[in-house]
Amino acid sequence: MSGLTCGVLVVGAGNAGLCAALAARERGADVLVLERAPRQERGGNSAFTAGAMRFAYDGLDDLARVVSDLSDEEKRTTDFGSYTADRFFDDLARVTEYRADADLVEILVGQSLETLVWMQSQGVRFVPIYGRQAFKVEGRFTFWGGLTVEAAGGGPGLVDALHRAAERAGIRVLYGARALALLRDDDGVRGVKARHQGRTEEIRAGAVVLASGGFEANAEWRARYLGPGWDLAKVRGTRFNTGDGIAMALEAGAMSWGNWSGCHAVAWDRNAPPFGDLAVGDAFQKHSYPFGIVVNARGARFLDEGADFRNYTYAKYGRAILDQPGQFAWQVFDRKAAGLLRDEYRIRQVTRVVADSLEALAGKLEGVDAAGFLDTVKAYNAAVRTDVPFDPNAKDGRGTAGLEPPKSNWANTIDEPPFEAYAVTCGITFTFGGLRIDREARVLDTEDAPIAGLHAAGELVGGLFYFNYPGGTGLTSGAVFGRIAGGSAARAAAGR
């Protein structure tokens, strides 16, 4: 690695980093990518996702630009609907409690469709998410929640497709290369100091793009910034996202920005390993809770399982579970919900109990007060509004009456055996706090001025997500701002 130079240096080889690298290469830059992980663990958190990407589209014609091989049968039997830019903007504003940076949201929403079309041109294949985002009712699938497509092969498929595109474009990737610090002088950033194969070297570059993720894999930072107890959360994804990019940028004078006490965290199998397992991927998640109830160690419900489509609640409910006694909960279903459970409930590595009576199930819920659980189910069943029709494809209003917390939609009584329950804890996906960027994805300093030669994309960008986020927006954000950062970095490098 000694003496390496390049036009654009990208730190991180996940979705955001590779989109930045490809965009910079399109503009003629000589691009080098540093990946801290070994090759078999490449891709950061992107490799651990299901590959879903949210974007604005006005109908089937727009969708067909992204999913180019839709069959006539799929078009005939599926209501893909539309997801307009206004809806995307409103959803993102609503779930972040109107704190999201309006400029960043405008760019994300406005460029989402064209970015996915561009990714497809790079060799990423997108397919409809039939298994997770649409239920078949009366012979027809209906998509809900504004999330329609995923990368073929999920997160690993997305990462592999982007790496193949990078290889075709002549982009070099160094594995096991950890960036340690930015090289900065009075004229801006000139490269990084990095460690590779036991050697610490300087790599000179015309511009640097930081795309190395948040600090979710750093237990000390989690406890420091997210709060007490967060060191106990399991990490859904890579063990390498420890905040290196954020730390080196702050040391170089960047402005910290966004929701540093917030993160994306979900219901995750209670006995999953401390970090993500690529062999299992995102299947430790348990996201069918809208069709059952969730109870804590006291046997009590503590959240509204049907507050909204799971796309708009799952990323904040991990925090709610972490706040419970023992940092765990059980999701409980009966026979009526069995056919609605997602594929992740059927993996071999699952913490599951089954019983033919509620009393027997209560005895199997490890750590749960059995009497409290039975009282909770009795009160819940009595409160369900069975006069309202059940519809899994819409917010059906089939809720509870006089119950606290309420269940606002998809409330079915739990009274038909067999009964089954799944133990979950908090799994953190990524952190929301990070660096401030401008519309060209240039990192801003503490005086709100661009740091020459420094750009950023992906999880380490702050100001976009607060408290919560709409499902599938993370990968889209990484791609949109990665593409912008790569183009901006190439222009900056050429000008220097």
C-alpha cells in the first residue's frame, strides 16, 4: 500500500461507498476503495439487509423502469399502486416528527427513482417484495406501506452486484484496510492514514468520500450517546461499524449533526449472536408483530402493535423492547395469524415455543409472569372489535376498545390453538447521529463551510432520520447521496 495515490478515495465498500465509487469513476476519476472488513465480510450493513429500497413512483410505468423484467402475469395479478413524491416526503417528515432536514429529504425523494434506474444500469436487479410487502387477497396481491422492490438476492445480492460493477469499471478495492485519520492541511483533506496488513501508511487523494457507517457496533459509544442499557443491545449487522469515519471527520473539524441519541433498532431474536451472521442475514428480525401481541416479563403489553404498517414502527420498537425488564419480550400469535407470519419465523435459529392452550403457553414463556400474561390475554380478547372486518393489506381500523395501550389495527382475538410465541430483544441496525453535509454531499465544518476534498454518504450522515424512519429508506439514502458524493468528489479532485 506504500505510496498509493488516487483521484477519489472511498472509505467503506457497502451500498453508499460503492455507489460513490461508481459515480466518481463515471466522471473519469481514478478510484480506490478501502474496506475495513475482509473480503468474505465485505459490504458493511448493506450485506445484512433484505435489500428493500423505498422510492417515489407514479405508477406501473415508473416501476417498470426499475423492475425491467415484470411478467404479464405479475402485472395482471398485482396492484402495485403508486407512491408519489409527496407521500414519500410526508411519510419521512411524519415519522421523524418533522425534524428531518428538508433539503436532504427533498434530494432523497426527488432523486430516488432516477438513482434506482441508474443502479439497474450498473447491473443491480430489482424484484417485487411479494413475500414481505404484499398479501394475496381474492387472487390479487396488493402492496402496502410504500415499499415495493428489493435487490435480487437481498443485501448480499446488492453488494455482490455493486462489486461486480466496480470490478468492470476498474475500481480497486483494498480489503482489511482500516482508515485511521484524515490527512488535512490548510487547503483541505488530501487523503487518509490507514492500516493494511500490519502496516500504517498514508494514501494521497484528490478527494475523500466517507461511507464507513455509523457507530452501532461500538458498545462504548452506544452507551455514551444513546444512553444507559444500549451497550446491552445486539448488533444486527457488521462488527466493523464502530464510528471510525465519524471520529476522524470530527477530529478534522467537521460539524456533528443529527439525532445522536437516536437509532434504528428492531425486534431481534433473543438468542441471536452479538453481531450479525451473514449465513442468516436479517432473518433474526421478527416483524409480524402487527398480527399478534407483544408482552414483557410482567406478562403485560407495552406498545401498540397495530399503530401503523410495520414499515413505520419496526425501527423504533427495538428501543421499546430494550426499555423492558430484562431487555426482552415475547411475540404471541394463534392459529389465525400463522399464515401471515413472515419467512423469518420459520428459520432453524429461532427462539420459539408452541402450546395447545394459553395456560400451557404461559408456562413456556421463559422469564414471564404466567398469571400476568393470562390476565393480559383475557383483557385483550375482550377488547377486540370483532365487528370490524380484518384486512392485512390496509390499516383496517380493527382495533381494541378501552384498552391501554390500544391496538389500533389488525386486532384478532388470541383464542384458537395452536398458540406460538417468539422471544425477542433489541437489535440495533444503525445510528442516526453523524456529520453534516450540504446538497453536494460535502462535509461541513463547525463554521458551516465545506471542508475541501471531504464528502460523505450513508449511515454517517446526520440530519435525515430522527426517532424513527420509513422502512427501506436507509439503502435509498446511501445510494442517492453516495452517487452525489462520488460525482462531487470527482469534480473536486479534478479541480485540484
